[in-house]
Amino acid sequence: MAKIKVFFGKEKIDLDLSEILKDSYNKWGDKEQFLQNLISEAEIIGLAKKDTKIVGFSLAKLINTKENIAIGFLATRVMKRMRNQGIGKSLIKKVTKKFIFKYKIFNLLNWKKSVYLATITANPIVFATLYKYLNIFPSPKRTEPDKFELELAEKFAKVFSNGKIDRDTFVLEKAFLNSVEYYEKEEDIPWSGDKGIDSFLEKRLKLKEKKGNGIVVTAKLL
């Protein structure tokens, strides 16, 4: 099993993620800048190592306001040969746990603040997993975000593309045109198998039309 370690701020190591990125991205040359931008934005980095080799990573950042704090997940990747072993889920859980301890439990200024999560995806399986475990917006069962979720989504979206998010659907157009989550062929779309979820995402993101859209997902954790 891979070992996971989390780094914050100035603790960040000089990352050499080239091997795992090339493994994750079929056309690495035109995807490199996309990930480098996310790495430069990251304030929290989770690394999964097998022996001495990086086999997975998760990039996140802190979003802080007077009333709430949020962890914004920018990207999580696992090498193809190491997938379906729970590494991605373990990375997200470990990074989230460390985030809560550092920025809420051990920070007196944030004790009374609620904790939220934000991420962006075009992957139906990822969306279905978030929907299963969290009360996310947008979703088939929620028609409106709470007040902070809208503010959070707009702040988080600025990291990607042109940052212009649809305030009703949380869709960010062309967010993944230069990402691994741009599905060039319809058969590459990782449908979740849940017809309701797949239909919900297809209606909003137009995955079959290959527009490269992404959807910002938010949820209250604590």
C-alpha cells in the first residue's frame, strides 16, 4: 500500500511530478502548463509514495472568509497501474483531515467557522462518488446553493480557464480543454452507471459534444 504524506505552504517540496503526469495525460506536451498552473496555486499537497516513487498526488488550497473556511481541491491524480486501490480516496481523506486540524481545530480564529469543500470535475464517476457521500451542490436533489457556496464557487472558479462560472448551474465553460478530463472521444467518458447522475452531468456539461466544460462542486463538511 502506498504511504501518504501531506505538505503545507513553505513545507512544499520541489515537486518532480513529470512521470506521473505523463502517465495520466495522453498528450502531455499540451497539458503541461495546465498542471503547472495548478501546482503553483496549491497551498496543500498530498503525496502517495510506493517505496520511493510518487504514484499519486492531490493539490488543494485554502479559501478563507470572515464566516467560513474551505478546502479547494485543484487536482488529484494516481498512476494508471496503481488505480482501483483506493489511493485517490485516501489522498483526499488525508488532505482534508490535515486541513481541518491545521486551519480549524488548531486555529482559534477559525473555531466558530464552518468548513466547506470545493472542487471541479467533468468525470461522472467522481461526481457520483461526491454525491454519494456529501450533500453537494449542484446535484439532482438540490436546486439552490446556500449563500456561501455561491461565493465559494466563484472564488474557486478563478483558478481555472476564464473563471466565468454560471451562477445557476456552477458550470465553468472550457475549463478542461487542456486537461485530462477533456474527453476527445465519447467512448472515453467514464460514465458512472447511475442513469440519473450521468443524465444530470450530460445535460449541464454536454460531454458528448466535447466542449471541455467542467462543473464546480461544493459541500459543507462541518
